[in-house]
Amino acid sequence: MRPILALAHKELLYLRAYPLDLVSYAISPALIVAPYLLVARLFGFDAGLVDSVAVGLLLWYWLSTLLGGVGLGLEEEMEEGVVETLLAHPISVPTLLVAKALGTVILNLYITGAMVAWFFAFGIPLLLPWPAFIALALLAGAGISGFMLALAALMLLYKRTFFTYDLVQASLGALSGVTMPARLLPRPLWIVSRALPLSYGIESVRRILAGGGVGPDIGPLVGLGLVYFLVGRKLLTVAERRMRAAGTTGEF
Amino acid sequence: MISCSRVAKTYVVRERAGLFRRGVRREIDALHGIDLEIGQGEFVGLLGRNGAGKTTLLKIVATLLLPTAGEVEVDGIDALREPTKVRRKLGVVLAGERTLYWKLTAMENLLLFGGLQDLPRREARTRSAELLQLVGLFGFADVSVEKFSSGMRKRLAIARALIHRPPVLILDEPTTGLDPHGVEEVWEVLRALREEGTTVLMATHNMLEAERLPTRLLIIEGGRLLADGTPQEITARSGAQRMAVLTLGSRPNVEKDLLVHELGDGMYSLAIPVDRLPALLARLQAEGVYLANVEIVQSGLWEAFLRLTGRPFDTLPDTQRDEE
């Protein structure tokens, strides 16, 4: 646990080094949520649907940041040139990624706070059952951990994976029904969405927003999440082994 | 402490051939079956030219690189099967300056890497203070590493590697790019470690460093170990010696194997191995030859290294295989 805490602490110290990032994290959510909410209002949707869009965005922004923070997390270490030094220590790559996740979660609390403040500014009070929402958000984060590991594996092998991240992030968002229910997707895409753990996470959130319980979606969220996690873990192991065999630990 | 048995490494690289064409696939044999035993408390220098295989060998011992064949043990632990355990035994300072987080202070870096070695915070803080004292950076504990000079960063990197009191320290060209003062500062730290009995494996291509620090020297070339011994032994075995160049006021009467070169204006120069210098000086004095200058040139090890590894541009090591 000590290595994870030490690395997560480093993440926070780096925020101190780049204070303008904090300003950006506070302002950028407004730029993202505004178009969706304005469109929702322009077309005369009721307050419930606006709330639903808002929650989808909140959850999605949270998960996107987590996906990037962990999946592309080693980028910062590569740019610093310290990946190789870190790998010479008795910590595994998954340990590094868990620390990244912890640092991102802490950062996300700040971003979520900023985002909620923007929602208030847009006149959306977000009357959510917050404890259940936070628990589901964390579970959904765990549900996409397989994708984070797979992205990290690609990063170890190819060093730059922004395109893959954008592709995974956009596809996950569209197919799991972030801004519209997945049942409205064409049937082939709907079938794909059924294979994504996040679809079930978002549906659960929508259900609790409508005053219901989390319902039967928790099972597929956890089960599929576990399958993706195991696949991602395997990819990461293979990637790390190939990187150590190729001698590219010091490259970026 | 370190044992390598028949360690070999082949890199596979593909040459670039424009945007779309696939280039030639090439295999480069970086190490050819290295056998090596390093005992506790030895300070071993690994001397070789660029591309000789020094860093590859160090990285294999440090578990950063997987060998193509062979076995490596550190303190009796198999480095290929139990790399994490081995990493607890090692302090590693890789080449280059970017082995630290530059935005963090010296103390923050040490505490971070102490945490990675699972040191309790309080113990890490005490140890960090000791190490900053050892490397002469105590007064800079709270200064960002980005403000440090190259030499300070190197010393801090050494302190970072020692945070968990590792029995073995691995250093890859620790003084490359440093000015003489920076080099001397790093050497001072390394000498202290040598006196303490820390086991050190250090790659270098700095002859002075190789001559002055290690208690044992390995010369590596083309992925093979060519020589093993103290710097003095290797120099003596290769037949190379430190030379003294004398500038004289008249032609001396010397043995035929010594070349006397006429400089003009009645001055002559003469090069002689330093072990023959006292006898020659006595004779010159007896003959009344005016001695204008004595200069000691080229370390003996320098000459020995060139003799063992060939002159610059002599060869491209016979280690590459091309495939279409």
C-alpha cells in the first residue's frame, strides 16, 4: 500500500507544480456540458430528461477522466523519463496504474465539484441520491478498468496512444448510452452495447435518478467488468514482457 | 552477490524504409554468453566503448531487460523468476539526468522512492537526511530538482538508489556529461561507498574513472568480456604502460627501442614508459642533458583498452545479421 500512496501523493504534488491545470479542470467541464444542456433546453425537454442528460454527462466526464488518467497515465512518467527508473523498483505496472487511478479519483472529486457547480449555474440542481450515485460511479470505474489496462498495455508497446484513447473513449460513450438510452441504437450497435459493462452502469444511474433501485444491472456490470479486467490484465502482462524483451523501457 | 551464467541478448530491430515500405529486419547480438561472478564488497567497473554491451548487461542484472538466454542471480535470487525480490536488493542509477521527478524537491524525490521501497515515512525521512548529507545536498533538500546542476542531479540519483540500503548498487555511466568538478563530486560519493564495502557494478567509458574507482575491472567489447582484473593487472597484461614525454636540450644517448624526435632549435623529445623514467633521469643527469619538460601522457589503461578493443573505426563488431 505504501508504494501506491507514495505515487498518489506525487500526483498531487505535480498539481502544485502546474497550478493552471487546476483552473483548466474547473472551467473545461462548462465547455463540455453547455452544448448538451443548451440543446436539451432548446428542444423543450422536461426537467427530468435534462437531469438525465446532466447525470449522464457527469458520470461520463468522471469515467473519461479516469480512463485517460489511468490508460494514458504512464505518459507523464515517460515524458519525465522516469519509467525505467520506476520499473527498476519492486513495484509492478498495475501498482503504478492503481496509484494513477487513486490520484485521478482525488482529482475527479475536484472536477466533479466544479461540474456540479456549473450545473447549478445552468439552473440544474441535480437532486441526486448522491451516496448511491457515487457508489455506482466507482463501480462503473471498476467496470471499465479492463479498458484502462488495455490502453496502458498499448502505451507500453507503442508509447503514444492518443488516437486509441480517443477511439475507445468515444466508442464507449456512444455505445453505452451516455447521452441517449442505448435501446435507441441500431440493433447491431445495441448488441455491442450489451457487451459493455458501462451500459449497465449508466442504466443503473438513470434508474436511481428516476427514483428506482439499481436493479438487475449490477450483475452484468460486475461480471462483464471482471471479464474485461482479466483480458486487460493479460494484455498488460504480455505488453510488459514484450517491452522488457525488446529493451524499450527507456523509450517514449 | 551477482552471478551471470551464459547471458546472451539479441535485439531485433527493423530499419526504417520510408512511410510505407517495411525495412530490413536485423538481429543484433548485444551479448554473447557472458559469465560473471561478482563478490560482496567488490567495486567492479565495466569498461567498454559505446555499443559494447555495457548497458545491456546492467539492465539485465537490474531486471529491466530480459536476456535471450542465460541465467542471472543477485544475492542468490533468480532475477528472471523473481525480479521483484531482486529489485529490493538493488539500487539502480541509469544513464542520463532524467531519472528523478524534476518538479519535486530533493527530499520529496527521496521520500517518494523510499515509499516505492516500502520504507515507513519516518524511516524514509531519517534516511533521506543521512543520504543528502552523504552526497552533499543537505542544504538543498527543499529545492526543486529542476534547479539543480547536472552534478547535483547525479548525486541525488545516487542517494535515491541508496534509500533502502541496497546491498548492490548498479551505476550506468554516472559521470557522463559532467564537468571535472561534477565528476570529482560524484567520485567522492562513490569512494565513500567503496570504503563502506557496498557492492557496485558500474558501467563507464571514462578511462580515468575506470582506473581510479573500481577494485576490479571488466573490459567488454562486442558483447564479450575481454579482460578481467584490477586496472593495474589489465594494463600490465596488455603490455600498455603510462608514458612520460621528455623535452630535452640536446640529443640523449638512449637505448635503441626509444624513439628520439627532433623538435628543432636544438630541442628533442623522447617518450618512455614511466617505470623506466627514474633510470633515464639519472642517466640524463649524469650526461648533463638539459631537461626542459616532463609530461605524463595517456593513462596506461587508455592504451590497454585500445590495444584490447582495437583502434577507433577498426571494426564494426561481427554481431549483426540482416534478413529480408
